[in-house]
Amino acid sequence: MEHIIIKTHEVGRIVSSALQYHGLSKHSSDLISNALVMAETDGHTGHGLSRLKSYLEQIKSEKVNICPSIKAELNGNSWLMLDADHGFAFTAFDHAFSRAVPLVRKNGALLVTINKSHHAGVLGHQVERYSEMGIIALMFSNSPAAMAPWGGSTPIFGTNPVAFACPRHTAQPLLIDLSLSKVARGKIMRLKKEGKTIPNDWAIGPNGSATTDPEQALKGAMLPIGGVKGASLALIVELMTAGLAGAHYGFQASSFMDAEGSKPNVAQTLILIAPPAERLIHFEKLFTAILAQPGTRLPGMNRFKKRADVTKNGLRVLKDDYEYILSQAKK
């Protein structure tokens, strides 16, 4: 498929314009645009520009609320509960950030839950933002059913991503970002769009057998990382997100991709810790020991390297995606 090279700020401006044309505020449009462009920049194209079409379709069908009234309630001193009012998750994340940072700095630790939420995109971007403020962040999100419980064949859990960021004194943060399926569902969607096959250990089709056809994989179930261990972790994420927030479990949530159906009402959870400065110094002993071995790296290093390359040379995007974005921004 044909690609073009474009500067990130330029494609970001066009994406924001398209969202504003469809009724979103400039603030929300900029947040969503930044999330999609950053996903594309970091190589997570399944959460990138290709998502814009489904977002706009869900705006038109009112599956997503473009003017949410986000509510926040503090339960004691250590639990911040947000109601995203069925809006885009990125607006709720920004609201949570502004409320959570002063609270975690004051109290040392904080639990944040968000319900009535939507597609979380690349979770790593959210925890990275906290790490830039000197805060350790662990984040979970549930998502519409895509993985079967261990031994089953019908999806119950989402791919349920987990992300962790740890600040460092003199370097970019340690950043771990993964989904609990062997690959993100968005990657299979992308390969389907590009007319490519998938490895036969990524998913099973509707008949329960391994498949290399992305269309059959999307109709069937994703396979977890680490077999039963990955399935168990997916269960933990469902409980830590939808369970704590009172939102829909994966098997209850409607698709992030379809314009029709009920609102997804998924959830995200953050565990935030403000470590004392001496602990950050102590962390470096472990990082130094890891990096002393030839061939090693810390999680996140490749992502930051890729960003630097995109900043220098421009962002490579599918021409079809770019032309679609232009068509929506120029209506």
C-alpha cells in the first residue's frame, strides 16, 4: 500500500480540524489528535490514524458523547473516582491528570478509577505523562471481549492492556506497555486492511481452530500471552477496572469500531505513587546492572528512539488514511 511522509504537527492539525468539524471542542479535538498521532509515531498504528473513521462514525451515531460532563469524586484521601459520561477517554484522562497530580503529591499514593469510558488508545502515553512529573504510574484498561477464558473458545475478556512508567533522574522513563493478547487487536485490524495474513499462533477462528486469516481472527478469539498465565492476568484487569469502577466487563461492552450499539462503558484504573528522591536513586542501581550486560536495553528505549527519528525525518502514514483525514477536515 502507498505511503506518504508528513510532519507530525501538520497531520495533527488536520486531525484536530476534522474532529472540530464534527462538533468536538478544540481542547478535546487536540487531545484526541495528539493521541492518534503519537500512536502512529510510536509504531502502534492500530491505535493511530486508522481509528479516526470509527471515531467520527460514532460521533454521528451518538454512540460517544462529544460534550461529556465529567464528574470526579474523592473517596477518602486515596481513591479518585471519575465518571467519563461516555465521552472519549482522552478527555477523561486529561481531567484525571489535573486532579490526580496534586493529590498524589500530597498523599504519596492514589488510586484512580474511570467508568463510562471509551477506547484508551496507547496506555503508555498516559503513564509516561505522570512519570514526567516524577510519579510512578501503573495503568490498566479493559476493552470489548476479544479473548476467551483459558480452556474456552468464546471471548469474555478484552485484550486488556497494562502500562507502567517509572521516572528517572537523568534519563527518559522506564516504560512498559503491553496488551495481554499475543498482539493488540488493532494490529490484526491493520493487517486485514492491508490484505496481509497473520501468524497462526495469534488467534483462533469462530470454530476454535488456529487461523492465519485476520478476518476469521476478528470473528473468533485472540490468544493470550503466556497461555493460562495471560488469561489469568486478563481476569485481574477486568476486576481492577470494570469491577472496581462499576463499568461493563469485556463481554458486556460493545465494539469500539462499530457505530451502532450501546455505549461501551469500559473502565480504566491508575495506581499512582510519588516516590521520595532517594528511591529514584535506588532504582538506578537496578537499571545500571541491567544495562551493564551487552545487548540489553530498558523497556521504552526503542520507542523514544523511534520518536526521535520521526521528529527528524517525518511520519510515514498510509496515503489512504491521510486522504480520508483531509476529506473530513475540508468538508
